[in-house]
Amino acid sequence: MAKDLHELLRTLRVWDPEVTELPPFDPSSAPDDPLSLFTRWFAQAVAAGEREPHTMTLSTSDGDGRPDARIVMLHGADAAGWSFATHATSGKGRQLAARPYAALTFYWPVLGRQVRVRGPVTSAPSEEAQADLHARSTGALAAALTGRQSDVLASAEELTAASEAAWEHARQNPTAKSPTWTLYRLRPDEAEFFQGDAARRHTRLRYRRTGDAWTRDRLWP
């Protein structure tokens, strides 16, 4: 077994044909708006067996403009934007308050596809955030009630005690509110769809918002 990082990296391959299908993608047949194409691609990723296709990388920047990124869950996508949720008091919540602009990246290796969207971010009304939270699992509510996301943790025992109390509260009060829980919506002004190709002639289609319409460009891979 390779132990050196660089040796291990050289043993890896992208888009192993035994587990990955690279479907054709004709940009000229793509719909006029990115949401329609995203919905189609998302459904195809689910049908192809992609595990957790709703996970995505959320990229933000802090007050000094330094980039940051982490994996979060997509909560929905519609005309209002692509939505995700977190505590307003968390690291990413504070960054979005300082710079309300972000990027989302989806990667579905089973189809060799990537989707990138970026644009301004706004907060949904509190009642929508709470309704979104209560539509999820008891564990999701318990985690939200535990709170203090991104704060320094003094000990594992402190986390255990707070989590157990939050789980009990969530079981007893399934509509309990988490005051800092916030539903964010990213309304893209740019979206890019990437389809991998075995000959490395990848297809990249970029949508850019122009008023209420979209313009499309094909990009060099």
C-alpha cells in the first residue's frame, strides 16, 4: 500500500469507467434558464445513484476578503434562489452578514458533472426558516437547538451535556424555535455547468443574468 502522499495520488484516477458514466451534453439543447437545467441534472444524478447529491460547497469571504469554504446541504432551489440554512451567529453566518455574496459548487462524479452558481445572498423571513427547520429530522432540530456553532468548545463533556438536553427538548417540543437559525437564499447572477469528457474536451456552459433574462456562453475547458 502506498504510504507517501504523492505516491498515493499517482495511483488514483478520475472518472473510473467502472463507476462513472460520462453522458453527452449538447449546450445548444440546454434550456433558457439555469434552474431548469439544474433540476434536470440533479434528478439525473439521483437516478444514477450519486450519494448525497444535495451536498454542496458553500464559499464565502470574511471582512478582509479572505475566502472560506465548507460543505452544507441544499434545502431547495426555485425562482427565489438556491437555499441553505445555518445559524446567523456561526462563522459563515457572520461572513454573510459582512459580505452577502457567495458561491455554491456541486460535484457529481458518477456522471462527471459539476455545477457552480454565485450571486448575492439574502435571508428569508424567520417564520420560513423555522418552518424549514421543523420539516427536517429531530436530529436536525436538536443540532439547531444546541447552537453555539463555531464557538470554542471547552470539552467534549460540555458538548455531550448540551446535545443531550437539546435532543430531549426536540423530542418533547418538535416545533421549538431556534432564534438564530436562518434560511439563506443565493440568487445567482452566474451559473456554470461542466460535463466531463474522456478525451478531456470537457463541455462548459455558462449562464449570466442580464436583467430578467439569461445569456449563455460556451467556455474553453
